[in-house]
Amino acid sequence: MDIDKFQKLIEETYFKKDAKRGLSKTFMWFTEEVGELSRALRENNKEELKKEFADVLAWLFTLASLSGIKMADTISKYTSGCPMCHKSPCICEEKEEIVS
């Protein structure tokens, strides 16, 4: 299934409920799903990972739809490689992150 078809499917299935809930509350649902994905990644449970990746993707597409964004239009940022160095694979230097 291509990106446009997937977004349309998610819209047909959930848009009314998501629009009624609103962008802010829908974003909270999305972050909850990201948390569940984080747990599945820690546990390295492949079946659970598949489910959580699917949930995160669906909620991300919902947020885009609520924002009036077509996800197919967003991927051009990465179709020419890294948006910073324009290479694939990326050759940007990693910056050390400070963990407090």
C-alpha cells in the first residue's frame, strides 16, 4: 500500500473521531503509543514491535491529516539523502548529547 492510500485509509477509519478529540489530545495519544514502542524496543519483542510500529505510524498519519498535511508531500525532505549533508549514507558528524 502506498503512502497516500494508507493516509486515506486512516482518515476513513478514524478522522471523525480524531477531529472531535482535537489535535492536542490526539497528540497525547500519539505520545502514549511512542512510549509503548519504547517499551517494546527495550524488550526486543518482535511481535509487539510490529504492533507498536504500526500504532505509531497510524497516529502519526492521523496527526498529519488533522494538520492538513499529506504525508506523501513530506518525504521529499529525505529523497535526496541526508537533508544536512545531502549524502546517503549520511556523513554528518555526530554531536555528543548531554544527558542530565
